[in-house]
Amino acid sequence: MKIMVLGGDGFCGWPTSLHLSGKGHDVFIVDNLSRRNIENELGCGSLTPVAPVMARLSAWKECAGRTIQFANLDVALEYERLLDLIREYAPEAVVHFAEQRSAPYSMKSPRQKRYTVDNNLNGTNNLLCAISESGLDVHVVHLGTMGVYGYGTAGIKIPEGYLKVKMLDGAREVEARIMYPPRPGSIYHVTKCQDALLFQYYAENDLLRITDLHQGIVWGTNTPQTALDERLINRFDYDGDYGTVLNRFLMQAAIGHPLTVHGTGGQTRAFIHIRDTVRCIELAILNPPARKEGVKIINQMTETHRVRDLAAIVSGLSGAPVAYLENPRNEASENDLSVENKCLLELGLDPTTLKKGLMEEVIGIARKYAGRCDKSKIICTSLWRQGSVSARAQYMPGQKGKQKYA
């Protein structure tokens, strides 16, 4: 199958591209390398050494004997180039990772808020518009987020995208199927909610086939493909803007830094290992919706945990202390999260759940590259609203009364 991967140089995009190529698919990566530019902006790179993209592709050819094509193209700004490439390559599926993916980064300042909206919404609309204009039958697989559902306590198990409701019109009762009400918690999450409306429109109006994967927080670093050669290693973000919570805990444990829990740690989150992410993408590609079926929405997660419980597990594994810091996000201090994920299980996913060996594997990678860590970038500094105390201001080593350890 011919598969175009937008954002294929990124944290999820790179291992997905290698996984699909290793399975025998013809893969074409499209990426403007914006995440590498953001590294320069933030002054913080990946904990693991990420080779230049062409060196990565050459290494894959050497290790696997497979060729992955690449085009440096900004999906949000270069519509005509994108349209020409889709017409020329004629992909059967497009995997859409080409969005600014960090909630904290999207809240960093007005500039990052505007960039996130401009990049994410223009990129999604350009892709859908180009596929429609091309006249080709292309299945779009989009990597969304569980965060579109919000992190409050819904009181019910969150369904896969759609909710059956009963509406009252006087004494008359009408049953309907609606999209689950969104509750975005950041500008980044707002763009994912807007994506859903674009998908709904293009699926109904232009009969595009679209699968939207509402993914949980990804942890882990390598897949079997990225572990073949150091030049293929996946990126490992540990900073307060791009590092995901469990990977950050495992990195902090590896370098002897307290595990940074924000607020009470009672926030419940959905999780998925990077190895399952790439498997889920392939399952979604191989099981597209039919035309006129509407958008297929799948909850891409394997388990849920409270943040403080994760910290306790990692602390028990490593002996690292736990530091409770003020939460820079505007969210409930405690929440429950129950999620339906039958679709991927029925398609054949064998979930990778939280295992001691896999956590030790991540700690081992973090220890190997600990010398690349800039400890000044660990603490979260992006604030959700004015007047909040930043975690960095609160966490100042040597200042008494600023740190609380479990």
C-alpha cells in the first residue's frame, strides 16, 4: 500500500513510518522539520541524539533494505505543492501527524497560541481540500487526542467518539447519535476539536474516508525498528513543554531528579506505549470506513492511571523522591476517567500495558544519554492563566519552603 505520512519525522511519525515500511508498505514522509526548529526556539533538544532526516533515511535503507521517500513541505502553507504531490504519488492512505502537538507549548504565549491554531487548522483543511480536489480515493488517518473529551469527571465511560442521546421536544422524544461533547483544556486541544468538525464536514460533503484516532499519552521511546541502529533512535522529549508525564518521570529517576507532580497528582490520564501507537495506526489504515459511513472515531489507549500513582510506581522502582508542585494548568485537581476502547481490541490489538521491564528500558535509555540533559528545562513554565505561580518559580533548589517531597 502507498502511504503518505505527514509529520513523519516526529515523535510518533518517525516510528510509524519505519513500522509501516518494515511491513512492506511504500512510505513517503512529508515534513517541514518544524519540531527541530522549535528545539532551537526552546533551547532544548531531544535527550536521545536525533540524526538529520536524510541520515535517518539512509540508515533505514542500510538496516532494512527499504527506501522511504521524503519531501520538505509545509502542509499549512504550501497548498499547491501538497496538491501536486498527492496527485503525483497517489497515496491510498495519508497519516496526518503534521500538527503542533504540545498543550503546554500552545499556552506558552500569544505567539505560540496563534502559531498552533494557524499551523494545525490550516494544515488539516489544506490536506482535506487537496484530497477532495485531487479526485483520488484517499483514506485519511489522523492522530488526535483523548484530551478532546476534557479531563473532568464525566460520570460515564467515554464512548468512541459518538454518544446516543434522547432529545425532548415537548412530549415528543427523539433519539439521535451525536459527537461526544468536546471540552478542550488548551489551545492545542481546541485545534483538535476543530479538526473533528472539519472531518465531519468533508466526510459528509466530499465523501472523504476519515479515521480520527483519539490517542492517550504516549510513553516509551523505541520500537523494534528504531532500535536497529542509533541513527534510527526515536526522539525523547523531557522538557516541561514537550515531555510526556511518564517519560519525564522515568528520565527524572534516571538522573536523580525528584519526580515532578503538579497539583495533587489526582489527574487521571489515558496511556499507550509507542509500540502500540504504531500498531494502532496500521490497524486503522487496514480497516478504513466506507464512503458515506462518516468519520470513524477510535479511542487509541490501553490503560488509565492517576499521575500520583505513576509517580509512586516509578519512585518505588528507582528510589527517586516525589516533589509536589503547583499545577500550571487550569483543570480539576482530581478526576476519574473511564474510556471505551473496544474497536482496536476487536481489530486485533494485543495491548502493551505498564510493565516494569519496559519502564526499566526507558530508564536505561535516559541514563545512557543523561549527559545531554539540560536540567534547567525540566520544570514546566507555561501557564494556563495569568496570575498563576509558575512551577519554575516554585521549584528553586536551595530555597526552603518551595519544595514538598513525598
